[in-house]
Amino acid sequence: MAQLDTSKYNVKNNSNYSFAAFPDAKIYPDENEDGKWTQHLLFGDYISIVDLEIVNSHVKVKSRNKLGWIHINDLQKERVLEVNFVDIGQGDGCHLITPNDEHYLIDAGKGDNMYRYLYWRFNLDKNTALPFKFKALLSHPDNDHFLGFSQIFEAPAVEFDKIYHSGIVQRPKRTDKGWNTQLGKKEELSDGKDYITTLLFSDNEVKSVLSDDENLSGSGSQYCKTIFKTLNQLQDPEFIGLNSSDGFIVGDGSDTSFSLEVLSPILTNIDGKKALPYFGSQGKTKNGHSVLLKLKYKKLKVLLGGDINEEAGEYINACLGDEASDKLQVDIAKACHHGSHLFNYEFLEHVNALGTVISSGDDENYSHPRPDTLGAIGKTGYSKKPLIFSTELARSNKEFSTATIPELVLKYQTWERAQKDYENLLNNFVDTPENEQAIKALKEDATKKYKEINSYLTRHGMINLRSDGHKMIVAQKLEKDSNHGKYDIYEFEYSDTEKRFVRI
């Protein structure tokens, strides 16, 4: 019998694996595609090859916990870029997987949704140590961007080797240190303007602050308390403060590889000091000087940032000058500040994105995204019909908001009962073979129900971006599975004529 060609799969540790081809793929119960598909895969999804033998142009595979058959044309050997804009409610959270299989968490929201996503994605109930280390980027010290890391940093299986940040490490005011704000020292310099001048960029500078207990309690200490938790790992991560002078922290921006370029914060050198302009308040200053990254993979360009506001947009435009459009223009942009009305219009004109992803929550008081922001994003976007994707709108559908809310509540209640039964037996444990078996069964039951909740929460609202650098999809889950699949998929490709990605 014919065997699957080696151009279609990889081999590692005696296991064969492949990835779903563009734009998507389906797994069927048999090699004839009789009956409804059993799993719908997105471009780049990991597929385990169960048997290399080809039967009726299909091979037996397993992916996303489904065993079945897939057409050989729906397989490819190459891994793709994966950017998952996780629905973490109010705030931002993004999981980036590079074509070289490196994992970045860019912000993590305020609650535990990012942790639930990781628990679901990487089976943290079974994996005591993942085979790789994450890199974290905390774009700025706002709790709806960093506080979600708290539970993640405590998870034994999830380790980090690098913690990137903006150089602004929020901590309690300290007169003995000259820190007259929670962002450090604010002082008026020779141009008559206020600046933050005590920025922390080196690993030693950050760890020195964390080693002082006075910075880990009281008002303004939450950021330090959160990142301090990373020091409980087997090996301490390296803290790296970023600014635009760092340029490329990965790659070199060529059309043949993957790269990450730091566009902001932009330091100013004045009076012999490296400083950041103070934008009138602590909130505006730490938001405005968020880390802004430009991701480039071959022809694709993506903008990833924190809470760039009106003042920061104006400042970045002025600093970049004639290079603003060249530096800021991208195909897909993560909207800064959740679709807030606090934006700079000229900044959006330079970004000129074909698609914009807005991360916001519906249990908050900001009414994000704002109508004027949506209008401006559309007006300044590329093409006649630029696209706007929203984690909140993707989640707030009929299926999630009405029909299945009772189902979600029931899942929580059944998990709580199972967890309570397990804890009661554990606290009153008598060592017998019967009790050993009972406690094992109760733990498995509680874990299963917890994973069901996590799967349910993370399937709804997430915006999925996948690209090989020349083709791209952006997908979000449908309200209900249809005959053609369970995702609403938008397809794009790079146009040599327009020198941009266009919708196909």
C-alpha cells in the first residue's frame, strides 16, 4: 500500500506529525468522508499521524482529541506562525507561537482566563513540566494587563526564561529613594517639562527592587508582588526592560524570517539622563509608554502593543517623523487600549491596518470599544472594507450569552461538588486500597470537570491568527457548528501588486 510522502510530515521521538494546510482541514470518521466531520482544524493546527498508510487519499490521524481520517492534501510539513488573542475579559492577553516553536505570553489580563487557557491547551493537570520555557512581555504595569500572570507565575509546569517589560516598574513611593511617584522619580528637566528618570532596564536593577521587602507591600506594590513570583522557579528568569533603541530583539526584519522589533517606549536623552516624558498623570504615563512591538514574518506585519494613548501617539509620531508610516504600517494590529476613545488619529493613519483586533470585556465600566474609535479604525484602515475583530463580540453571541449560560453555571456547580468531595476524602484519608482508588477517581472527576470549564471559556471569544508569511487566516468560533465547520474564517494573501496582504 502507498505511504504518506515524507514531504508531508515530520518525525520526532519516533512519532510522526504534521500540520493542517491552508486555510483549514477536517477530520472524518472514515477514509471515505462518509458522515459529518468530527473535528474542524485551523491552518497550522498540530496533527499526529497515527498510520502512514494511504487509504483512498486519506491517512489516519489524531488532533484535538479526535481520532479519524484526513485527506493528504490537507497536510503540510511546515509549522506556521500562530497568534492567539485570548478572550481574557477587560484587558489584553495574547499567546504567540513562532514558526520555530517559541512561546510568548504578551500580557495576561486581570483575571484567570489566560491561566485557564494554558491549562486547557497544555493539559496542565497531566504535565508537571512543559518541555519549553515561555517568554513573557508585560507591556506596562496596569493590572488589566499584568495581574493575570499572578496564577501563571505560580504554576510549577509553566516556567519563563525572559520577562520583558517597559522599564517602568511600578512600586510604592519612597522618599529615601527619591521616588516621588509610583513610577519612580519625576523631575522637571532643563526644557521645563516633567520626566520619569529612574527607569529599570537591567536584570540586576529589577531584582534589586524586588529584593527590598518595602517594595512588596502597601499602595503601588501589586506589580512588584506579581513579578516577584517568578523568582520561585528552579532558575530565575532574566528581566529585560525594552525601549526603541533595542531595535530587533528577535531576527533582523528580513523577508525570509521571523522578527520582533521594539518601536516604543522611546527614550529621550536630556541633561545627561535617559528619560521618558511624563504625560500629566501616572496612569497616562505608564499607559502611554507601553511596549509596542512590530512582528514581521516574511511578508506579514503585525502590531502588538499595550495602552498607547493620545499623548503617546502624538509623541511617537513626532519621534518617528517621516519614518512613521514605514515603521507603524502593518497588516494586522492589536488595537491599543481596548478600543478606548483616548487615541491619536494620525497614529492610526500611519498604522493603516487591513484588520484590527480589539480585546475588551463586557463586565466593566468603560464601554469599550467606543463608537468613535470603531469609526476611526475603519476610516484609517487599509482597503475599502477593513476588518475589525473583537474578543467581546466573538464571545457575546446567542450561544454563549443566553442559551448556554445555564450550562456554564451547571459546569461550575458540578466541578465545585466534585472538588469538595475530593478535598473531604483527602482531609479524612485512611490508607486503604479502597480509599486509594476512591481518591484517585474523585481527583480524575474533579480535574475532568475543571478542564471542561476551561475549554468552554477559551473556545469562545478567542481570535486566531495563522500565517506562513505569504498566506494568512483570521478565525473566530461560530455561534453554532454548521455543516461547513465551526469557525468563521477570513482568508488573506500577500499581493505583489499592492505590496500588502489582501483579502481573498
